[in-house]
Amino acid sequence: GDSVTQMEGPVTLSEEAFLTINCTYTATGYPSLFWYVQYPGEGLQLLLKATKADDKGSNKGFEATYRKETTSFHLEKGSVQVSDSAVYFCALRIGGGKLIFGQGTELSVKP
Amino acid sequence: DADVTQTPRNRITKTGKRIMLECSQTKGHDRMYWYRQDPGLGLRLIYYSFDVKDINKGEISDGYSVSRQAQAKFSLSLESAIPNQTALYFCATSEGGDYGYTFGSGTRLTVV
């Protein structure tokens, strides 16, 4: 069935370090792909999305490229800040608009 | 006011009790969803509704029921709570397509 797999956390980085959070998926057809972010004590917020192969989603310095050949949608940011500390979820949209989420990756950025 | 409001924010209940979690939205979206979040498991879909007359089971609906009272209101009930239903519960809405979801702030439920 359709599924999303993310790299395990927690990921701990120093401020201004480069961030990569890996996400791979299994799906029939051509899903749309999303990254959501959850700050402590809050609900999930849409961070970025890509709807077809080779699309690049970007927002707040984060980027992810839809790679059909490797079924991946890795999240990257060139220079993280303490305020980026959160849990990040990769998700895919299947038929009927339902989202399937990965298990989440916790990011902790130290000053 | 928040676009998606969940009540209560926190709840502790005893095994065997009936409990209702409520969700209301001001987005005007037809589609509403209930998810539960468990550490290491991400979010799993419990129930979803595409309009007032349309209710569908998600991947983990056993032990839960829902009611769509209006376009803006979607409630989740645990008829007889058990400890493994201890989790963080999220309601979400969407307008469909690739617009993404709008989430509430969650209800932290503890069953003792």
C-alpha cells in the first residue's frame, strides 16, 4: 500500500548548519507530496508542497524536490536557526484527498 | 479565533468512560478529518468526511465513532475508552485538491 518513510530522529544541529531530512515514498500513480511542520504544543502547518515530478517546493528557506526516479522528497535548508526546532512530517496525497504521513522527524537546533 | 478549534485541549478520563472530542472550523471547507498522533508512528487517519452526509472510516477506526453535525462541526467519540487510546488527537480541514490541510491545535487525551 501507499506509505511514507522518513529518517529517524532526533536530529540535533548547531545554528547555521545545513539540514537534510530524508523522505521516501511508495505509491501507485503520481501522488502530490508535502512537508508539514509541528512546533511544540501546536498543530501541523503546511511548509511546502510539490505536485508533479521535478517540481521544487520552497518556503521560509526550506526546499524539497519531487524525485520520481528515486521516489524521494528530501527536505533541505542551507542554514538552520534555533527557531526551526520542531517536528517535520513528510506526507503524500492519495485518491480522495487523504494524506498519508511519515512518522515525523524531530529537529533540535542548538545556539 | 483559530480557523480550526478543538475542545478540550487536554483531558484525562478513566477506562470504560465515554468521551467526545469536538472540532469546529471557520474555513468553510467541506472536508474534515480526525487523526491521532503517537510517538514514532506519525499521524494515522481515524475518520474523514467530505460533506455532512458523507462519513468514511480511516485506517484505525475501531473503537471510535464520529458525527458531522454541520459543515463546520465534526466530533469524535470514544464509546468506551481504553488506555491504548491515549494519544494526541488532531482535527483537520481541507478544500480538496492540493491545497493542504488546516489543523487544529490538538487534544491530548489520557486514558487511565
